[in-house]
Amino acid sequence: MAPRIADPKRPWSQPLADFVPKILDPAVARRGFGESALLLDWEDIVGERVAAISEPVRLQWPPGGVKRDPLQSRPPAALVLRVEPGFGLEIQHLAAVLIDRVNAHLGWRCIGSLKIRQEKIERTPPPRPAPENPLARAEAEQRVAGIEEEPLRDALARLGARVLGRPRPKIP
């Protein structure tokens, strides 16, 4: 295989977000999802309030063993949602709106119905940042003291304190 030549028009680094769907798509395909967009964009699709009490589990496609006319479109799937206990009725009332939003996001009539499973949704809380090391903060402030713009100086001091305060890995 020939070595790759760097393209000067394209930067060598790419955002991590460009790789996530490519990596997740095969894994979510096992759950009936054709792509990871429905899982990754769930909050954008249904809104913050509904996303807090529900999450998509899988798509249930109708059995494919029956011969059908190739000119007919594929029958839509049922979206299985995990919903916090006590909110199933609310999601049931919003079903038509949620189906329309999901189909609009995907760009075709993929979802025809919702199946609701009332189960506790296990969410991991976001990690809390470690407390700031006062010695690292003082050193960072000393290093950025020559910067005139106060907002920039404060931002760089906070960043520097985090970098300097991290434990250093032991090199064998």
C-alpha cells in the first residue's frame, strides 16, 4: 500500500463528531436503527422536556418474509420508547407529534407507531470537574500576567490551572 500524501487543502485533524456516527451506525443497526442520528439527536428532535422522560430503544420493522410489490413503499416501523414510570399517558397523547418530528428529522415516513415501555431510565450524571489546585492557579496566573485583556487572561489562567493541576503520568 502506498503511503498517503497529505492534502494541503484538508487539515489533518477532524472533529470527533465526524467519526461518531460512522462508529455507532453498525452497533445501532443491531437494534433496528438504520443510523445513529435518532439516538444522537433525540433531544433536538423531541425537545428537552420529552427527552428527559423518554429514550428510543429500538425500531420494530414488520416481518419481511412476506412477498410484497417492489413498487410499494416499505411499511413503517414501530418506534419502541422507554418512558419514565408515570409519563406513559403523556407520551401516548404526544404520539402523533413525536412520530411527525422523527419522520421529519429522518426525511421519510420511517415511523408509523410508538410502543411505550414504562421503565426507569438510567442516566449517568455528567462528571464533576476536580477541585482547582490553588498552587496550579497561582502558577497559571503568574504565566499569563503579561496579557492585557482581562477576560482572555482569566480564561487562560483557568485553563492553565486545569492543565498544571492534573497529575502527571509516570514515564517508565
